[in-house]
Amino acid sequence: MRLLNQIHAHILTHPHLSPSTYAFSLSKILCFAAYRDVHYAKRLLFQIRCPNIFAYNTLIRGFLHHAPSAEPIFLFRRLIRSKFPPSNTFTLAFVFKSCSMLPALHEGRQVHKHAITSGLAGNSFVQTSLLNFYAKCEEVGLGRKVFDEMSDRNVVAWSAMIGGYARVGKVNEALEVFREMQKGGVKPDEVTMVSAISACAMAGALDLGKWLHMFIDKKGIKNDLEVSTALVNMYAKCGCIEKARAVFEAMPVRDAKAWSSMIVGFAITGMANEALEMFQRMGEAQVEPNHVTLIGVLSACAHGGLVAEGRKYWSSMLDCGMEPSMEHYGCMVDLFCRANKAEDAYEFVASMPVAPNPAIWRTLVVSFKKNKMFHKGEEVAKQLLQLEPHNAENYILLSSLYASASDWVKMSSVRRQMRERGIKAVPGCSSIEINGHVHEFVMGDWSHPEAKDITDFICEVSERVQASGHEPWIASVLQNVGNGEKLDALWEHSERLAIAYGLLKTKAPATIRVVKNLRVCEDCHEVTKTISKLYNREIIVRDRIRFHKFVDGVCSCQDFW
Ligand code: ZN
Ligand code: ZN
């Protein structure tokens, strides 16, 4: 940089240079500087009267290597306004990449329009980056449109499409693309495999994940660091922690990401000691922990009820100069709440230097409810309603708080408020994989082809569960209907449909694995515990945040989630 600065000074002190030589020299300096001091490079660009497209592209790319920022988009806007030089395929690819990193869907769509009008939208390089952008923004439908229009699909495009479906949990679609790709003679590489395995991790499709693992071994695809880490993550997220551990132990080298995947895996499975042991081994292996590692460590402490240890890791994290993110704060609040230390949690939240996010407030409300600190809960829940007046979750939380205090009048007034404001709850949706097919069940939806068998079976299960002495927690159903109807509605909860289908379609001792999009309700949690005992089955339910492993009438979450 010093040398570049000197040359720059030399140019400035030789005003007799012709304008074109001047511009050319500055552009050259800019290109060298773009990776070292991107802001200096940007100032240079503004000094050049007619910067060429190469200078623009280099600078945009320089910003991409930096932290995600809107700078590439600003530069692109400046470029368009100045009308000269025209952008080229590289410019567009870099800007799409920038939009996908932020992510900035709206801006990216504008750039897409520009690509069409400038006639560059048909270029395969541009298309691939556009597809990648839509996939990262979870606009998989738009991504698919781009993908279908592509005449020349390379392995990057295929991976982007697979990864796009992965992000939104559309496993079958992801695998269809995977098969199509093989049929088309495109050889899957490590990148494709990572995308496909991540798809399985997100949707909890263990059988397909296993199949991909076998595919890797059979086809001799390099089982490198990224692939192995994806496998560890997939097995852990699918509730196969021992498989995850086996893959992890077989890895010849492990980076922070690999260690973190294993630690987080143990944490979400509720194996706190194993997670902390792993963390110690990581330290011995002299791998620097990252943000994700600490999330794993703190949530392991939370899960194991290790409050003192959690505090210790928290302060050592601060001592190392690692700046806690909202997720870390969330783990600490969780730690206190799970240990029934609602007061400590409240104190911790009050001492936070940044404003807590709604998720943290919700954890607090749940804890207040559990500890019968009704008024504090009500106060925080009302604040939540103001903070996020359009989030159905907050209304449901407040009404369940009233329900737990048997305050039916206030409960129905919250429900009314919700209806009047036109707020709809996200329907519960659970999926289960049977023989390589993911079956999805939405609450109260009986469109499954085997609906009749499932209903009959559910009646049988419900009778057995009730005969065993289970008292349904009616307040879980927040509808103003008679008790009998409430009971029926409970048995329509999506996880029950999925579990019933699993019991119907698999034989003991196969584990039933269900993935749910929302939290598990109290009654379903109790019922699943009972079912695991009555039917002598291990049932694993992964809800939005964590795993519940039900064995012999007990859940691994120790009834706090
Ligand atoms: Zn339920
Ligand atoms: Zn549980």
C-alpha cells in the first residue's frame, strides 16, 4: 500500500500527464488497491473522470471480499446513472452476488430488470449468479424460472438449484434436480453434494441423507472437509448423533466449522457433557472457536441446566473480546429460564447493552408463565404486541398466558383482537419420511391419500392415551368451543398426525422422526411422552428450535422448550 501511495503522489505532482495516461495510471492503482484498502480505491475511482468498466468491476469485487455491504449496489447505481461505461456480465454477476449476501431482494430484482434491458440476461454466467441470488433469497420459484431458461447449465447452476430447494426445505424437489443432473451427464462434485446434504439436514430427511452418504462413498467423490462437515451436520440435525460422531471422528482434519457442527449437534440433542467435552478437545487441538461454537457451548449449558458453567463460558467469551450476538444473548436467557431462574433471566435482559429481540422476550414470557409470575408475563407479552403487532405468535402467547390463569374473558378478547386485525397463525406443519418420501401433515388437513386409515388409527391411539390417565390440557386449544370439540382439535395437531402415520407405517424398533415448523404444544408434548411408553417406540420430534427425544414416557428436553 505504501508503494501505491507513493506512485499516487507522484502522479498527482506531475500534472503534465495527459488525461488518458492519468486515468490509466489511477485505474491501475485502483485495481491493486481494491483488495487491500477498498475505501482508498473507491476515492480513486471518484478522481477518475471516465473510469473504465474494469475499474468499476474490480472495485465492486473488492467490496465483495470485504464484509457484506450495500457498496456494490451503490456503485452499480452510480454506473447506471453515468450511462458510461456500460456494465458487462462481470458487473452483473458481482452485483447479484452482493445482493445475495445482504440479502437485498428488491435491489436484486431491479438489477435483474436492468440485465434484461441491457441484453445480458441470457448470458449463462449472469444467469448462474442470478439463480444463486434467488436461491439465497429463498425465492425458489423465481430461481427455477431462471434455471429453466438456461441452455447451458454448469455444475454451479445445478448446485444453486439444489441448494435453493434445500433452503426452503423442499427435499423432493432438491433430489429430483439431483437425479435430473445425473441423467444429463453432469458429474456431481463436492459443492453439489454439500448442497444436497444440507437439503436433507434442513428437512430432516435422514434416509435420503444416508443415501447421499453412500453415493459419495460409492462414486469416489472426495470426502473433503466441507462434505464431511455437511454430513456431521445432517446426521446431527436428523437426530442421529452417533452417526454424526462417527463421521466426525473419522475426519483427518477439522476446522472450526467442523468442531462447531459437532458441538451444536450434541447441544441440540441435549447431550450437554459431550458438547462441553468436545469443546475442551477443540481447545486442545488449538482450533480457535467461532461464534457458532459458543452458541453450541452456551446452549449445551442451557440444556444441561449448568447455570454456573454457562456464566463461566459467557465471561470467558467476553474476556476473549468476542462480541456477543443476539443469538448468544438468547442462549443465556434460555439458560436461566430453563433452570427456572426467571428473575435472573429478567435481570440479564435488563443489563443487555442492545435491545433484546422479540424471541428473547418470548422466552421470558414462557418462563414467567411456567413460574406463575403472571403479571410480569402479561406486561412483557403486551410490550411484544406493540413491538410486533402483526406476529400471530405474540397473540397466541398472551392468550395462552391468560388460559393458564383460567382468565377466559381476557383470553377471548386477545383472540378477538387477533381476528379483527386479520392476523392469521402460521398453520402447524409436520413431516415424516417413510421409505424415501417425505409426507407432510398440516393441522386439520385431511388431504393425505391414506387419511381414512390415519383417522381410524388416531381414534385408537387417543383412546389408549386417555385410558392411561392422560388429562388433555384443554388450554392448548385456543378456540372458543366446547371441551369435546377442543379435544378433537388437539388430535388434529400436525405432529400427532405425523406420529400416528409413523406408527402405522413402520415397525418397532424403528425410531419415528418428525420435523415440525413450530413449537410443540404442551398437550402434544405430554401425549407424545405417553405414546412413546404405550407403544414402546423412540420418537424424535425436531421443532423449530430443538429436539425432543421421547423414550419410555420421558422427553430429553426435561419439559422445558
Ligand atoms: Zn399440539
Ligand atoms: Zn420435549
